[in-house]
Amino acid sequence: MNSGYSSLSRHIMVLASGQIFVWGCNDCGQLGLGNESAFVFPPAKIEALPPTVAVASGYKHSLALSDEGDIYSWGNAGGGKLLGQGKTKLATNVPRKIQH
């Protein structure tokens, strides 16, 4: 896939040529930019990811699938836990590869 998008009411991710551009609410680091700025605009590129083929987002978390089949997660999936990062991992504002 060369393009795509994922959006909820709080943040938006656009995939273009393997790169992810994000904007919107970032209070839990769900944009993956390495900070927790309250709101981001104009769109910014996530630098901490390899070439990407798919994106998905939840209320305060995001996911990406790399072109090598690895899944990355960031933000906060609820209750201070992040998808695929262990039961006690707190939210993170940078993409982390899910270990499987």
C-alpha cells in the first residue's frame, strides 16, 4: 500500500510512500513524535519508524505495520498500558516494536 489513513476524533495519521504524517491531539504521545505537546499542526512526519505499509489508531494510541512485517505501537491504550509492550509498560511517545 502506498497510501492510507487512520483517524478518530482526536488525531489523524496519513500514510504516503511508506512515511507517516500526523497531526491533532498528542496528550498521550499518540502521534509518535517523541513529545506530548497538547496539539500538533501543521502535520509532522514520524521519524522513528522504518518504511510503513499500514496504520491504525485508537482513542489515545497508534499502530503501524512496517514493510518487513513488524508491528509498532505508541501512545496509551488505556489504564497506562500500551499494546504489545507488556502488562506494566506505561504509555510511550515514540513508536516501539512489539516483541512477539
